[in-house]
Amino acid sequence: MEKLTNKEEEIMHILWKLEKAFVKDVLAEIKNDKPHYNTLSTIIRNLEDKGYVAYNAYGKTHQYFPIITKEEYRKGFMNTAINNYFNNSYKNMVSFFAKEEKISVDELKEIIDLIEKNN
């Protein structure tokens, strides 16, 4: 799975939300830093080239839809992040969040309960 730019990722979130959309529909969903229509069209075509979206043609216009699910992207993204930043160790990742006080003891207990239920 090829890495996405921040803008491409933003567009994918919009497409996951809308499920199917024309460029104008995607543009209407962008809140900040709206790109020019042609720029957005190029970004979406790049997503197509990377294998993230496909389209249905209606004359000269295209309706785009994601072919990678949000869950598939999340798994790939997390696996890459854990590999690159935590030496491929989930323990290191959880320890990092605990040290940064981004995860509570109660949340850790919930995670342990989930792991025990799945084993």
C-alpha cells in the first residue's frame, strides 16, 4: 500500500464518508485550505493511480469511490507506524502512550480484558 500525502488522506476520509462522489462533492466537504477544482481532480486521479479509488464514468465526468476500506488503510498505516517508530513492538507503543499520559490505567485494563477474552 503506497503512502498517502496529508491532502490525499484528507480526500480519502471524505470519500469513505460519502462512499461515492464527484469532484465537486468532495470539494464541498473540504473545510480548510480548499484547493482549486483542477488541483483536487489531480489529487483524486493520483489516488486512482495509487490504487485507492476507482470511478464510474458518466460522459466526461467521473464519480469516484474508494476501493480500499478505511479499516484496510488503518491496518497498513498502524503496521507501518509501529514498525518505523516502535521497533515493531506493540509493547513499546503502549509504553510510549502510557509515559505520555495518553492512555489511562482503566483503558489499559480494558485492553488486557480484550486480550484475555480473545485468548
